[in-house]
Amino acid sequence: MLLNSVIIVLREVLEASLLISILLALSGALGMSRRWIVWSLGFGLIGAIIYSFGVTVISDWFDGVGQEVTSAVMQILIYWLLLAATFLVLQKHGVHQLSDKLTILVMAATVALAFVREGFEILVYIYGFSNELPRFMSILTGAVIGASIGISIGALIYYFVRSLSYWQSLLVGLSLLALVAAGMLSQAVLLLIQADWLPSQLPIWDSSGWLSETSVTGQLLYALIGYEATPSALQAAFYFGGLMLLLIVVAIAIKVRRQRGCESHI
Amino acid sequence: MMSRTSRLSLQILMLLVFSLDAVSVLADKPVVELEIRDHLFWPSEVVVPANTKVKLMVYNRDPTSEEFESYELNREKVIMGNQKAVIFIGPLLPGAYPFFGEFHPETAQGRVIVE
């Protein structure tokens, strides 16, 4: 029971923790205040509580697939926000700096949304045991341990990115962000397939024998790069399409920066 | 000569077209019902046809929430206490696909047998 709660909470916390640590490290590298994380998590927590109360109603939407659709919409939103964050991070320290406020707003919205998604499941899980006190304590202990491990891994990534030089930290941070973003898109596609909004297909490969999604490495890679042992073609297409779009945004951002740089020298 | 990327994108496109085709042919999907009672799945084994999309109806008769989860089926869904959930699965190749209740994995276990 204890071990199970450790794993459940760790899985949920890990995804949010990775996203938070990368965004925090990037805002740190850009010399911005990192205080946004406090109110962003606050809003996320409020959102998660509201969602866990509303989930019974939400689940019934769209002929019983409201949960999938809502979750997919949130993930697609996170993808677009990460796209915007990537652009804004690359604009920073250009000659015409876009305001820090916009960057912070985008980052905070991303974290809050991610927190709603992951926090809701933890809340529903823990709340389910609230009327069995001995079990509840064991679940709670497991949840604290799981959350601590997840946060520690996030902290490790944060300090790793922060230990790099300015351009290295931007490169590593944005690359990790791109993988997380593409993973979000692929998860959203999976949810829409589960809801029967997108056609389902046989998996294009099965790497579960080589690296199981249930293994620790599999779980970590799932959170970091959206690893799937048996993805469908649609998922793979959106994953790589999502990465491609991000690369295009990076190219545009760099070009805009260069042009601005040239203008200012005239 | 076709480049590797264009061949890959063509393959993906073909896969998409074929699967859309498969969906339209099987317009009325078979429904399979499952119940969760005392943190157990009833029945714990369901048989579904191969290469067919199936609508899984899961009724949670317990007052507590459960999460239907299967790595093999790539499915995951929270089902609140005394609620029902719709989960579409398949088309699948013949075989056994285990699923479990993530909140009570020690008891809530089952399998989808695809024939």
C-alpha cells in the first residue's frame, strides 16, 4: 500500500516537477525573479481542487469522455504555452527586450495548468482513503515520500541547468522543454484516441520488451520525453511534428533577434 | 528516388488513411461492460474480438474512486465513486492485455483477452 502510493504520487509529481525545474532554471538563467512559482502553484492547487470536485460532472460531458477531452485540451494548451515560452526566452537579451512580465505570465500559466492536471489525480487518490484512518496515514506517508523523490529529481535538474554557462543552460533548458512539450502533444493525442475523437491504430512499434513503461527508467523517460512502449502512428506524427514546429519557432526567434540586432547598429 | 523522410511521411499518411477506413467500417462498436465492486473487477476477464474497436463501460459500484489503468492498452482514466466511465479500446491484435485499478492494485486486476 505504502509503496503503491509512493509510485502513484511520484509519477504525477515527476511530470510537473520536471517542467517547473526547467522553467525555473531558464528564468534564473535570464536573471528574472523566480517568485512567480509561488502564485503559479497556488493557482494550480486551487484549480486542482476545483477540478477534483467537478470531475464527476466533467466526466459526463461529450457522452462520457469529458475527462479525456478536458485533459487533452490542457495538454495542448501547455504545448502552445511552451512554444511561446521558447520564443520569449530567445528574445530576452535581444536589443528590444520583450517584457519579463509576459515571459513570467506564460511560464506561470504553464506550471499552473500542469499542476491542475497532476494535482487533481493525487487529490482524488488521497481523498478516497480519508475515511479509513490507518490506511490514510500510510497513503499520506507514501505520498510525501513520492512527492519528495519527484521534487528532488526536479531540483537535481534545476541545479544541473543552473551550473551551466548562459548559452549552454539555454540550449539544455530549451531542449528539455521541447521534449516535454512534444510528450504533452503525444499524450493529448492518446487521450483523444481513448475518447474515440481520433482514430485508433495498431502500435507502430513495441519496445516494451526492451524498455517497459512500468520500469523506473521507463517512468522517468515517460515524464521527460513522453516515452511510449507502444505508440500509434498518430502519436508519433504529433510528437515529431510538435518538435519540428518548436524548431521552426526557435529559428524564427533567432532570426528576429538578429534583425533587431542589425537595426540597432544602423 | 524518394528520400527517407518523404517515404516515412507517406507511410504515416497511409497508416492514417487505413485506420480512418477501419473506423468508418466498424461504425457500431461492440460494448463490453465491467463492474468494480469491493476493489475487484467483475468480470476480471473480458473477451473482445481482434482488430475491432470496443467501447468499454466501467461501472464503479464502490463509494471510493478508482483509476482504470493499463500499460498494454495505453489507457488511463479516473472513475469517481458510484460513477461510470466510457473507455474506447482497440483495434487490438490477439493476445492478453492486463489492466488494473491503480488506486487498489493489490486486488483490482483483470485482463482483456483479444481473440
